[in-house]
Amino acid sequence: MASATGIPESRNQNDGRGEDEPLLGRAGDASQQDDQGLQFNFVIGTAVIAQVGIWILTATIWASVFVQPLMLFSAHPLLNSAGILLTTQAILLLQPTHTPKQKKQGTNIHAVLNLTSILTLIAALVVIEYNKIAHSGAHFQSPHAILGLITYILFFLQAIVGIAQYYTPGLFGSTEKAKSIYKYHRMSGYVLLILSFVTIAAATQTGFNKNILHIQLWAVVAASVITLVGVLPRIKKQKLGL
């Protein structure tokens, strides 16, 4: 999870200024206002661009699957794309928060979205492994399969660390020690999102996609870039220790 909690509250938080200056734009451009609900975080600032990109990517994958006869394997790309969609929404939801109340509410929903994403990704992994075993297929040989396994493992670790540091900080020795690694958790969350897009792009080069689904590499790359163009500018500099 790319958690946005734990920043010392002594810094200026008026309308998200100070600690909430985004990578691109003015301070407060990508911040949740005090009188706004969390639902507005999905479209604040460049989030609209991210929404366009991630929904295009998801729709492209789902359309390619549903125009073909459905089979057990069909669940694999459907579940994976749904998981990445949920992860993206979890990031967009939490990025604009800056007050203690917003951070608490946002983190709780962020956790729910990401846990749902993890369960979805685990289901996708179970489907592909069962399909491989049922058809005596080779395991983890293609670039997509190897990247996929790495991505699954990192997603799981990211979720475990995120939950532990926020809900059970005592595991790290103290609340302050747990907060000290928040910035690394956020950084790894963005890296993991990019890795997910790379893994999806690698899937377009598999035999199954080339022979059956026909998802185009350029379409995946374009949608991924659009999503990142919407997500990355909303990163708050000081939340990453910059």
C-alpha cells in the first residue's frame, strides 16, 4: 500500500500547503479540502487523467477476454486487471489527504481496497497455477511469468508491511519507528504500480495472447503511461522525504 499517513502534524496543513506540495503544480493543487469527502480524491488534480488511463487498460483487457469463448484461464487476466484497478484507486484515494482525520479515514479505506486487490491477485495466481498443473504446463519460464511471480510476492509483502506499520506499530519497536519507514512504503508502492504495468505489457508477448486474446502492446503501454501521468504528479514531495 502506498500509505500517506504518519507525517508529523506540526507542519503547515492549511488546505494541504507545506507538506502537500505535489511534484508538479502548486501547493494544494492535489490536496483534499477540509470540507470535501474522500470520494473527491478520485478526481482531484490529475487524478482524472489517471482514471482515464486505468479504465482504458482494464476495459481493453476485459473486452479482449470476453470476445473469446470463456474458459478457466479467462479468470486470470480478468482478476489481475481488476486487482491493479483497485490498487490504483487505493493510491488515488490516499494521495490528497493531509489532516489527521483525512489520513485516518483514507488509510482505512486504502487498506480495504488494497486487501481486496491482494485477494483478487491471489485468486488470479491460483487460477493460472491450477491451469498449468491441469495441462502439465511449464511454470515460470516466460518473462511475463517470472515478472508476475515477483509482482505477486512484492504485493503481498507491501500489504503486510503497510498493515503492520499503521495498525500494529509496536512490531517496529515504537510508533515513531514505524512512521520512519512510511516514506519507503510509499516509494515502493509507486514502484510496484509501475512493475505491474511492465508485467501486463510482458503478457502481450505470450503465445496465448498473440494467438487468442490479441491485446496490443502499444495499447497497454499507452494506457499505462496515461495512468502514470495522472498518478505521479500528485506525489507529495515531503511525504517521500524530498
